[in-house]
Amino acid sequence: MTKKFDIAAHLKNDDDVREFLQEVANTGNTADLLHALNIATRAKGVTKIAKKAGVSRTSLYKSLAEDANPGFDTVNKIVHAMGYKLEIA
């Protein structure tokens, strides 16, 4: 049985997560960025990020689900809960 590759398991520290999110933001589309936020949230700990963002784990999972369409406020809360900020460069 082949084990599914999970990027979150390879994001070992804050720099890894930040670089991953930056790369996706620079090269991907909105769906790619939301998927990357899901991966980054799992890498940093869903419970921890949900608590810092002021939402439940369930709500966080729903916001970052594959077919979700979270509002900007939700995305911004998640990014800030990770310790990052959105920036226009």
C-alpha cells in the first residue's frame, strides 16, 4: 500500500510555511492559495490556528475545504493567526 504524500508533513518550521505560501501566492491562483492555506494550517496545527483566529476547528476546516469560498475577512484571520500578514509588493 502506497502512502499518500502530504506536503504539511514536510513544512517543519515557520520559514518553510512562509516560503511555501509565498511561492503559491506568486505562482498560483485563488484556489491554489486556499489549498496552500489548508496545508499550512495543518502544518502549524489546526487547533492552534483555529483558536488564534477565533473560530472552531470545524469552521476552519469548512473555510479551507476544496470547494469552499471563504470571505476575505476569514482568510485574513487565518493568515494573521499563522503569524503572517498579507502584503502587496
